[in-house]
Amino acid sequence: VKDAVRSVPAVVLGTLLNILDGVSYGMIIFPASGVFADLAALGVTMFFITVLISQLIYSAGASGFDGVNGSMMIEVVPFFHLLATDIEALVGPDNPRAVIATTLVAFALSSVLTGLTFLALGMFRLGSLIGFFPRHILVGCIGGVGVFLFITGLTVSLHMGDDVPLDLAFLRALFGSSTALALWAPALALAVGLRVITHRWHGQLILPACPYRSLCPSSTPITQNPPPTDFIAIPIIFYIVAAAAHLDLSTLRRAGWLFDVAQSSAPWWHFYTYFDFSQTHWSAIGATLPTQFALLFFNILHPPLNVPALAVSLDHDVDTNNELVAHGWSNLVAGVAGTPPNYIVYVNTLLFYRVGGTTRIAGFMLAGTTLLLLFVGTAPISYIPVMVVAALIFVLGIDLMKEALWDTRGRVSRSEYVTIASIMVAMTLWDFVSGVFFGIVVSCFFFVVQSSQRRAIRAISSGPAITSAVRRPSAHREHLRATSDQTTVLRLQGFLFFGTIARVEDAIRALVHAPPSSSAGRMRFLVVDLALVAGVDMSAAEAFVRVQRVLHARGIVLVFCGMGAGDVRRALESVGLFELEDVELCESLNDAMEWTENVYLKSWFSRTKAETQDAAVLPGRDVDHGLTNGVSSSARYSQLRDASHRTIGLDLALAPDTPPAPPDPHDPSPALFTTLSQAFSSHGPLDRALFSPLPHYLTRLSLPAGTTLWRASDRADALYLVEAGVLRATYAFAPPGRAIAESMVPGTLAGELSALAEAERNATVVVERAAVLWRLDVASLRRMEDERPELARALVTLVLKAAKIDYDILLAALAARG
């Protein structure tokens, strides 16, 4: 009882709002011309029935909001007019009973379709999918509804049909006589004045400013729609003026100041006498299905906006999917009852809560007063001044247009704003279905244009700037530093399609046609990193085929990496790209750089060795690509030759893939000193006399492929010097980081820093190819420090210098991956 008493002010206000909405919006459910000219009262009845159904279902527990207010979807009115006029044209105006019966079935069908869709979305927990729809298209549609309501306010004031073309004749009808001006100008002035009042003064009886709060700027005050007390005062003032002028009601009705609703005294159930399935033209229903689906599409976008906005405003958490289920049942029942779609009204519910309607008892009381309004019937409509209804329609139309055009200034991009305006124009000049689809087409066009302006090229780098995570001897690094600028790395990102691939193709052609004096002009390998590419369409894939032809003609190898086995790889395979000549495929950028470096090293070995021996190459790869037999006059060949001559003087180039030599128990020192020279040559010549006792502290090991030297987190007990073979270190970082692999070829160190620090290993190291290693354990190092401190100090200094360079290279490789 206490809850009921406290809810009385909210129920009175809610009832008043339902009356105002029912009179203003229910009366325009049907067009005001043709066979529908006298159905305004019928529309009001349909409005109250769907409000009653939604209020009962929501208040019974279907909605998570206790004091929720349900009402008809006002935005369906333009689509209903389109359905009605299409059906009238298909069935024929000479058969009004069939036209009305078919139209009512079409209206009810829209509720059924809306209800079933909401039920499916809610039950399958798919409410979040609606959020993927571009919001600015919905804003444009809302603006189009605002234009429609503004024009409807004019036609209601002049008692004209809503299908009047917007031409000079319409303008003459508006401004051609003082009588016409007197009918619509006061209503418009009243709407503008009330909007100014509610903008400046806020109060408990002033409704929120934006019916779609999630679309409004945060600075928008909670002020919309005129205070109900003002609209109550308007009819009182109207009748005072009429009495003072001695005007009777019949005179006012003939002059257009009052509604002439002949059947307004009919009972509410009279509405169902218009349903006649024997007169229903189902072919016309089928012909209007495109409009039905456009209406459905528009309907399902509102609750996912209203519900979260209402939850934020009321500080009340609800499940959007459960609210969609509630909308599904309320609309399904409304469709079975033959009434329009309904939904939770953000504006009314928020105000209802503010004045005490916070319980389900208040909701049931509001349903009771709505039922009472239904029983009273529509007879009072004939006593309502037309300007009251017109002003209400003007207010909502102005608010929706303001929300679409004014409130979005500076909050949306220029293309989105153009889309909003163009949707409003299309809806006004043609129809709402065309406007919705026009907006989708315009949005797609701007999306393509904007996407094509985004940079698909993330970076263009040369070989020296991006190195592989491979530990190489000093001479190898020197040679690669001199020659790897013949490698160009092109890192791409985003989705490659016909709008973005043109710039990529132009950039590659610019690299190919660079002057020979530049590094791009000597390009031998073009590495294309696709690790950050989300997808490739057919146009982009075929563009790579054209690029390959240009590169092949110039003797440039195209190397792809980073695509994995997903859609990007399948798209490129579909055009036969990987089957073309001079096209290579690597798993990652690190593998691609390692592969190109090995090609340069093989070319170097062919010039510095009597017998050409391969570098540490990726399994199953031919790493030649003609570098050993290049044209002597070409810039690429000349650079390789000059680099070989500069580095051949080091005389340190042992082939990394030299088959492991068996340990020589008599004199292993020559192999050891050669390996030491490879590892430390960049730091100056070795003092052979100083290092001659070193073999007594080392152990020479010959290990087969697959042997695990140590695992991450193991305690370090030794460092290793690689004489032959290849080691593979894997660094596993915390998720979501991927494992990083590093190769160690002959003439390099392994595990040196963790051994010197006697700390845990930070990587797992496996023998990738049969290897010969020199092992210096921690105990032997400590013994060396005691017995030969100068040797130990010199060795540790060289190890630290080499480790510094190796880790700089590893960090550079990791940075390049970012």
C-alpha cells in the first residue's frame, strides 16, 4: 500500500504522457488521406493496446527495470505510411475494406517479425552483434524520422495527406493564405518556444533531452519535450479565447482548429471489426516484405541503445540479452493482438523513476490507468485543439533533427556527417526504405575511401637495419654489413584490397626504378613481411603477380614471410604466386633475413675458397640465385665483389657447414685457435703465446643433431665455443609473446653471460646440426683464474666484448619484429 501511495505522482505523470503520446502519435499511425482519412481514432486505440501489452509484460518481471515504461515505437510511423500507401496502390482504393484489412495485417506482421527477431537475439545471446552496425546510419535514419515528423506536423495542421509532394504547390499551400498560416504557424511557434523554455529551465516535469541518450553528447542536459503542465494549459487558453470570440465547436471544427473524428465514440473493441482475413490480399503482403524487413532492421537497433543508456542513467545493471527477450515477448503478443511494435521508452522511464515510480506496483498501476483510457475511448479526441497535437509532433521532429545534425557536429567525421545528411535527404525525397539502403551504400563507399587512405606500408627498411637473430663470426658480420643493403624489407599492415594495394605497387615500382647509385637501385632481394596483414583480396593478390613480373625482369627475388597458413597465404596461393620463378617463402621475418644473409655468405665463400661450401642455410633451400655468376658490370655484382675483396684479407672465413672433424687427441689446438680467431678477430689479433695454455682448460665435444645442451631455468655450469655445426636457442617470453629463436654458427659463443654470472639459463639450446664444441665449465674457469689470471682476464674480456655485439644484434632483430 505504501508503494502504491508513493507511486501516485509517477502514475499520474505516466498516464498524462501516454495521453499526449497517444493523441499526437497514435493519430498519425495511418496516412491522413485516401481510404485511411478517417482512421485517426483507430490509430489511437492501437497505440493504447500496444502500450498496455508492453506495460503488463515488462512490469510482470520480463524487464530488469522495476518501474519501466513501455510504449509504441514512434519511429515506425513513416514505414507504416509507406506500407499503407503501397497496399492501397496494390489493392486499389475502390476496395477500402480490403485495403484496411490488409494494412492491419501488415502492421501486425511487423510486430510479429520484430518479436521473433528480439527473441532469437536474446535467447542466443547475440545482443552485442547489433553494436557492429554503424551508428551514424542509425543517426541519419533518426534524423529522417525527424524531418518526416516535422512535415507531418505541417500536414496535420492543414488537414492534408502526408503523401503531398514537396513542391511549389506545397509551399503555396503553406504560405498562400493567412488562414493556412494561422493553422500551422502558432503550433510551430509554440513548439519552438517550448523548446527554448526547456533548454533554459530544468525541472522534475521536464523530460530528457535525447530519446537515444547513447547517441547524445555527454554535455546534453536531461531536458526534452515540453512540460506536461504547459500542454494542459494550451487547451485551456484555447477554449478561453474561443469563448471570448463567441466561436462554437462546430465552427472551430470546420475551420480546422479541432479534430473532426466522426467515429470517435465507438468502443475500443471496434478496432477488431476491421480485421477480415477473407478480405486480406496476401499477395500485397508479400509485395511489401522489403519494406517490412527495412522496418524490422530499424526496429531492432533501438533497444540495444535505450537499454544500456537507461541502465547508466538509473545506475541499475541489467542484462541486455534478457531485455531483448522481454522485447520479443511484448512485440510477439502485440502482433498477435494486431497492434504496432513497442519498446522500453528511455524518456518516460527515466522521468517515471524520478517522481517515485521505482517499483513494479507503479508499473501495474500505470497499466491500469492505460486500460481505463482504452475503455474511455477516443471520443475526447474531437475536443483536442489541433495545435496541441501539431506542436507535440513539431517538438519531437525538431529534437530528432537537432540530434542528427546539430548534436553530431565535431563528434563524427566529415564523411559520417555527410552520410547522416544524405540519409535524411534520401528519406525525405524518396522513401524510408530507399533512405536506409542509400545510407548503407554511402557508408560502404566512404569506408572504402577512408580505408584506401590508410597506410598499408608500415615501413621500408634496408638489410643493415634489420638483421636476423643469428650469431655469426666477425668476418661474416663484416661482409653482411657491406652487402646486405641489397636487401629491402617492405613491411605491410591492415587489409590489402583494391583500394590500398595500388600504393603498395607504386612504392615497389619506385624502388625498382631507383638509380643504380642508391641501395634501392642495387636491390637483389625484396622481403615482403605480411605478419600484420589481416587479409588479402583477389585484386591485391593479382597485384603481387604483376609485381613479381617486374622484379623478375630486373633479377630481383621476391621473398614473402609472416603469413602463416591462414587466409592471407590461401589468397596468394589462389593466384599461383608461389609457383612463379624467383619467389621464395619463409615462415617469419627472422627466417627471411637469415636466408638472404646466407645467400650473401655463399657468394662470399665462392670468392674466398678454392672449394665452394654452403653457409648455414634453411633446410631444402637453394641459396644461390645467381649471385656467384652475376654480370660483372652490374652494380649489384660490383658491390659483392668489392665487399669480398675487403673482407678476404681477414682470411678467417671457414665455411660454417664444415662437417664436424673428429677430435684430434694429439693436437686439437689449431682448430681451437682458428675458432677463437673467428669469434674474436674484430677485437684485434690474438696473442697466441698468451692463449697457448687454453686447451688445458677446455673440453672438445662432438654432439649429434637433436642433443639438448641445456634448458631454460637450468643452472649455468659452462660456456661453449662453436667450432662446427649449428646450435639453436629458443627464448620463451611470458604470454602472449611468441618464442624467439636464435641460431649460433661456427665461430660464435653460446651460454657465455649466464655462465660468467653463474645464473639460470634464459633459453633452451639444442644442437640443430651435428656440432663440435669447446666447453669451458665454471670450475675450470675458476681454476684458470687462480693458475693463469692474465689468460683468464683476457679471455673474459673478449667474451664480454663478443657477447655485447651478439646481444646488440639479437635486440635489433627483436626490435625489427615490432
